[in-house]
Amino acid sequence: MGGNTVLRTPSDVQTQRDDGPHSQAITEDRRPSTSLKRLGALALPIYMSALLIALVLVKPVAAQTCATEVEPNDRAAEATAVTGVTCIEGTLSGRETDHLRLAVDPALA
């Protein structure tokens, strides 16, 4: 049976590295750095915050535009204007009797 077997642990093994320009790139860990991980984790909350700010700024503009287009005695249109949905007015077949008012929620568009 035979000879002496020497077990070597990874700490005993020394690897030779070439100090050339590509040697470090080959041996580096390819996982993203912790700063990139943090940035990736913050991307969604930052995006959602920007979207929320945009909605807060846009909704009052839609409400003001809608409020100026409606008649003061039309309660339903005034309520629509206060909620911030966009009012689209028009006529069917060009007759004033076929007046149409459509409320469109910007979140559904």
C-alpha cells in the first residue's frame, strides 16, 4: 500500500500571478459591488417617488382645466373637476341637443 499522501489545504497552495495588465481582471470577483447593489435597491423607490410627485403636480392642473370648461350649474361636472379627472366635451352629430361630456381618469388612460 503505499506511500505517504500529503493533503494540502487551500491556504498552503500558493498560486502564481502574472503582474500583467489583465491578471487582476481575471482574478477579480465578478459580482456587483455593494454600492451598485444599494443603487439598484433604491432605484424602484426613487422611481415611485418621482411618479407620485408628478401625479400630485399634474392632477391640480387637470382639475383647473376641467373646472373652467364646465357650466357653474352642472353639479356632476363640478364634482368631476374637483376629483381631478379630465373632462372631455363634445357633440354627437353636430347638434347641441346631443351634448356629450365624458370623464376620463388619467390613471386608466
